[in-house]
Amino acid sequence: MKKNLFTILFLASFASNLFAQSITTTDSLSMTIGTAVDVYYNLQTGKKDTVNNRNWHLAFAVRNAQPPTKTMQAATVLINEGRGVSMYETNKTLADWNTLDTTGWNTWKPAFNSDSSWDVGAFNKTRNMADPFDYGWGAYNMTSRDVSGSKIYLLANDGAYPGAPATNFRKICIQKIVYDTQWVFTISKLDGTDSNTVTIKKKDFAGKLFAYYNMNTNTVIDREPVPANQWNLLFTRYKALVTLGPTTIMYPVMGVLQNMNTMAYKLTGPTAFTANYDTMKFIPKTRTIDWDWKVITTSPGEWPIVDTTVFFTKNANHINKIKFTRYHAASDRQVIVFNKTKYDALALNEAIKNKLQVSVYPNPATENLFVALDSKTKTAQITISDLSGKSIINATLLNQNNIDISGLQLGMYMLTVSTENGSETVKFIKQ
């Protein structure tokens, strides 16, 4: 009872002070369309690391498995949806490599990266959720300790614009992850030419999330500019469900993805700008911020911003509020402008540490109310008032004291504790 009351009292007391001490800044990104880029953004420092988004087609997870719950993170394969890569699962295995028939491929159902987790890529979407050893493209072998696969997948690049014919076809079979140390896969053109068996060693990408593969140049790329613990948001292109007129389709968008070290919460409506973050249920969904803080239009220039939407992010002890204020899409660049307000939870912890610490119990109380002061407080003046502010009881307390409230009428009262360290007021109920 005492601990719960103390926690509620001080979180409520300091939240408004913490917000008053917050700092709001305006930041912006300029992203060239012709050579599409990714921007890795650090919320605390404002540091932006920009890399080319068009130099890769596939991304292979390089984090190690952490059984029993974190094993998907070691076997994820993403496709570069922002570049227009599509993936289709065939009903063939590696034994059919030389005779694969892709007739009617455009009637096959494509797979997409997850919209909620970095740990589920297009190659993982067909996994059996009831089988913890199934990863979609392959399954864990308890004897060899490898994740082994034999399925053949079809890769294609979309055309130069949405709806254009696909080009640049490849077939690929992810053969295995060797003892959680290296990936092995085979990829070639549909006729079997330009065939390559590729090995990616996870140890070569320490601190990163993925190793990247370019199927045009057959190269493995270390393209994440900083370790995963040094960025929070990724401004990038990907595919999302978008309603255009009467049709809802997977459409390429410019949006924001969260790193797994950062949770977020979306607020929309008239109370979004005055909301207190300590009431929010932050979630780790990758696309909590997403793309729909703006309204998609088909013409270049300024796109409308959804004025009633704000986002809160949480990373360790750091809280940030983000409000997008501008999005400009032109033939040569995209510009994103947003306001960022920092609320550092460390300040709250420090305030609680230094603030007068008081707890009262039981609450509600009947005949006696106990007031406990922190150990550094020697004496305190106690005042009990009704809700109109009228003083009813005054007393001097030392460390811990019992106050007789048997003479009070039933109802709610305010108890104010005044010491050399300041004062604090808490409500209690007489029943």
C-alpha cells in the first residue's frame, strides 16, 4: 500500500514539472529522390547518417539467436521493397533448380516484410507459427544445429513506376544458416546463368542488424552507417497498404521505422498535444510512426500534414514527442520537417530522488492516519484541510507519526507536509 501510494504521488507531482522543463527543437531531412536514400536518425543527438537505399536487394539478419524466445532475429531475410523488389514462393525445391517453370508467375501471391517487427521478413512470412523451429524459408535441425532450407523463391524488381512490368528476375534458394554463424544461399538468373553460391559470415557485421546483398553485382554490403544502438528511427521507403480512390493496394511510401531499441505511441485528436506520456502504453511495433502523418497526393510539391497527430517515443530513459510539420515531394528531393520535444526521464528520477518523500496509510482511513517521512527529514508541520482549503488539524511530526482523524466527517481531505526540504500535499479519504 505504501509503495503504490508513494509511486502514484510522485509521478503525478513531477510530470507537469518535467514537461515544463522540456526542450522543443525543429529538425529536418532532405532526401534525394533520384538516388533514394535512407536516413538513420538518433533522437537524442539529432545525428543523421545517410546511405544509398538502391544498392541492395536482400538483407540477411546477423544478430545471434537468444533461445528460447529470441530466435527469429537470427534467421530473418528482408526484401528491399523501397527499391521495388518483390518475392514469390514457388512450390519447388532445390532438386528442381534446373527445371523451374515460372509460367504464370504474375498470378502468384507476393510476400512482404512484416509491418510490426524487424524479425519477420518476406522470406519468413510462411512460417508455421505453432512450430518454434520453423522459420519459413527453413527449419532448425537439432542434430546439425543448422537452419536448413530447400525452397526455391522467385525475385523480381518492379518497373520504374508503380504498376510497370517487373524486370530483373532471379531464382534463389537459401540453403542454410551454419550453426548460427554464416548464411549460405544460391542465386542465379532464371535460365541458370550468372549462378552464385554466396556465404555471409555474421561476425563480419558485429553490432549491425543485417548484411545486405546486391543481386546485380553479386556483392555483400555492410551499409548500416552506425551500430544498431546508435540510431532510433529510419526514414526510408517501403510498401504499405494504401487506399487510392476505391482501391487498397500495397504501395511504395516514404515513412519512418523504429529501431527495436525504441518504442512509440501514436496520438490523434484534439487532446494529442496536451497528453501526458506517463499514461501511454508504448509499443515496439516497427511501423508505429509509419507514413500516414501525411496525405498522399499524386502531384509534386507540398503534401498535406495530418495536424492532429503526434508521436511519443521511448528509448531507455529518454522520451521524445514528434510532430511533423511539412512534407515536400518534388522530382529532385523530398523534405521532411518536424518538431521534436525532449522529455528526459532521468530528470524525473533525479527530481524524485531529491524531492521530499512522504507516504500516508491506510488510505482510505477510519480513525488513525499514519504519515511516514523520509530519513533525512527531522521535523515536519502537518496541516489537514478540507477541499475548500479550511484548516482543520495542525500538528508537528517527527519521522513517523499517527494522526487521530476519528473526529473528521466522512469525505476527502488534503494533507500538507511542510519541512526544511519543501512541502508536499496528498489527498486521503476518511471513511
